Amino acid sequence: MKFGSIALVLSFAAAAVIGATQAHTSAAWGDGTNSSLPNIFGTYKCEGDETACGWSGWAFTVTQSGADLEIKNEKGDVGHAKLTSRISLSAGPTWNMLGTITSADNREIQWSNGTTWRKQ
């Protein structure tokens, strides 16, 4: 009888932990709808370090599906990035850089390579 009680208590404890984790995740990412994620879909122009802009590209199109981003430059290079918070993102190959969304309207991203992308 004691074993059954212990198993029941452990089941409730596990459910409470899972529920708390899901509630935290839902609150952080807009209750599963991603409504709290910034919308950075659009076309951007590279500014700042001219050498870095020349290498990475001068114009970028960003498409977005939740926290996942696809980035394409005017040269046809395609890469992927991920929103890691409401104000930060991480781009993998081709660009391998970290970005910070620096404007309240999500129209400006400052990158770790010294460039800034402004939404057009």
C-alpha cells in the first residue's frame, strides 16, 4: 500500500514539474503561438563596416517561421538563423554571427561583424 502512495506522489510531482516547465516555455514564447517573438520578416540593407558588407552582402531578405529564420543575400547565398530571445539571434553558416535587435520596432539588427541591418 505504501508503494502505491509513493508512486502516486511521484506521478503528481512529475506532472507539476512538467506543467511548470511548459508554462514557463509558453510564457516566454507567446503561449505556443509565438506572438511574443519579434517579427523580423522583410528586406534589409547592410550598413556600417563596408568591408564586412561587401563580403556578406548589401541586401538581405529574411523569412521567418516562428523562431527559425532563413536569410538570403543579393548574391543568392542562403543561410539559417534562430531567434534566441526577443532581442537576440544567431546566424549559422554562411555568416556565423550573433545579432542584437536594437530598435523597439524590430527594424534594426546590429551584428557581431560590425554591420547593422536596417529594414527597408
